[in-house]
Amino acid sequence: MRSGRITIADVARAAGVSKGAVSFALNERPGVAVDTRKRILQTAADLGWAPNQRARALSTSRALAFGLVVARPPEILAEDAFFPAFIAGIEAELVGSEYALVLQVVTPDQEHNGYRRLVRDGRVDGVLLTDVRTDDSRIPLLQSLSLPAVTLNRAQPTSPFPAVSIDDKPAVIAAVRHLIDLGHRDIAHVAGPSGYVHVVARRTAWAETLAAAGLPPGSLVQGDFSARGGASATRWLLDGPHRPTAIVYASDIMAIAGLAAARERGVDVPRDLSVVGFDDTPLAAHVHPALTTARADVVGWGRAATRALARLASGRAQPDVDCPPAELILRHSTGPPPRRRRAAAKRTAAERPTRTGLSDRPQKQGSPA
């Protein structure tokens, strides 16, 4: 074998096949026997040869990249624990593959142009759609651009794209039931931005669980997934005429900010107020008190969505995928409401046994009993 850079011709020569057969085997195109394909791939590995990705993309009319367009205000995106975990899942799935991730962070008003640029420049073979909305204008846009897509949760029944979903409702239902079982009857909710499918799901689960328990609707405050928004919503609830005894937040960031806001008001958690978050961010277990929250496998969600998009981009059929649902993680930020604590204390005092013949008045040290 000649010295220098290994080429496709060297692989073909060593494997005893044509350069066309090597190309077909590497691109998973039909026309190459299974045993021959294995021999070609093994030969390429033994020689330490990998195709030039740019040349390969040109020869196959593929970009060999997937796109992720994130339309969040920078200050909110910087606080959001979801996207780092989700991107970690994408990258974990792409390790060792021929694909790369193209990430665009845009302002909400430039979101559609972000997708148009990706298609115009031929930069991606498909996209992952996050922050799916109940009436998502990106669905018809991507259809018009003929760009394959996988949505995180189903956008709408008529969406032609496969959805990879995590059901948030079981965790929220479990959280509200947990609070009801503790004795709470006034349970508020600090939601995320209206219109997102996952925000609507969490809000609906909260409201329906209260109704199913025969409780009146709780206070609802629209948040924005930011710490500032969570703190502001908490202050509004605590300063109002009907202070709740528990608050279920749509994110851990808002809940952790709510803990601080409650402390500012002299409200103890969980003695005076119970708090539940959502996301189980790394900080959730380390704040004081440790946060009761909902956990979903976001890294696994990123991996599953990437696998689905790879199948779709290769022309294969891809059905919807349901990932494991979110689950409630109980920690120390929830407890009985104040009135139940007081009632329990009174019962304990009433049931405390007294010693017959002894005075209830404190005795001086050294005096006879």
C-alpha cells in the first residue's frame, strides 16, 4: 500500500471491490451484498479511513446535519435547564455518526426566517421542533419548505410530522393529589407562557385534579419560565387577599425563585407554604428546603428525537414515539398546611398524659414533688 493519505481507491483495492461498491456500502445504498458490505466497512476501519464529510454530503445531496432553532429571549434561555440537557441527548446520539447539530438561537420574531435560512443554505436534512404550540405556524411553514421534522409532543392532530412525546400530566396530577392528601385546599399554579403544548398540559392537569377532588379553582398566574417571573408571581400570590397554602410551578427555576420570594415575606417553606417545581434541575435537591418536583428524562428525550429524525431523513417511516412519563420526586418543600399543623399540635397537647397527683405548675429546683 502506498504511503500518504488513505483514499477510497485504497479501500476498494484492499477489499477487492470497485470504488462504486465502497461508496454504495458507506451510503447504505442497495446493490451490495451483506457480506461484501461488512468486508468493505471492516477494511475501511482497519485502514483507518473515513470519508471526507463535505465531499460525501455533496455526492449524496445531503447536508449531514440536523437543525435546532431555539426562539427564546437570551435572558430566559440562559436560565433554562431544559435545553442543555436536551442538546446533551442529541449529541450523545450523534456520537460516532456522520451527522452534526446546527444550532440557531433567534429572537421570536425571527424564528420563521431561521428555518428559511437553513433550507436556503442547504445546511440541514431535518429539524427538531421544541416549544411546540397548540396552534403552531411552523408546521405549515416546514411543509411548504419540504423539510423533514420531528416535534417534541404533538403540535396538533393534523400535523404530518412524527411526534416524540413525554406526558407531563401524571407528575402534575400526583403533585396536586399529594398536596390534597396533606390537607391543602387552596393550591395555586404559576404557569409558563400560554400557548405551549406542555404548558397547557401542566395547567390542565392541575385544574382537573382540583376539580376531581371537589375543590374550587385555585389561583392561576401566567409566568415566563424565568426566575424574575417566578418571584414576581409568588409575591403577587402571597400579597393577595386569598394567600394559597401551596403553589405548583411549571418549572424549577420559577419555584426556586418562589422560595426566595416567600422567605422575603417571612413565609416559611414548608411550614406556611408548600412549593412544587417541575424539571428536577441539578439545583433542586440542593436548595433549602430541597425541592419537591417532577422529573423527566430530557437527555433520553433528546436521544429518542434524534433517532426518529435520522430515520425520517433517510426516507424511512417513523411513527410517533412515547417516552416514559414525568414522575413526582418528593423532597422537603411540601408539608401540611398551617391550619392542619395547628390542629395536630392541639390534639397532641390534649392527648399528652398527665401524672396523677402532680401539679401542672413548674416546681422549683430541689422542691419536693
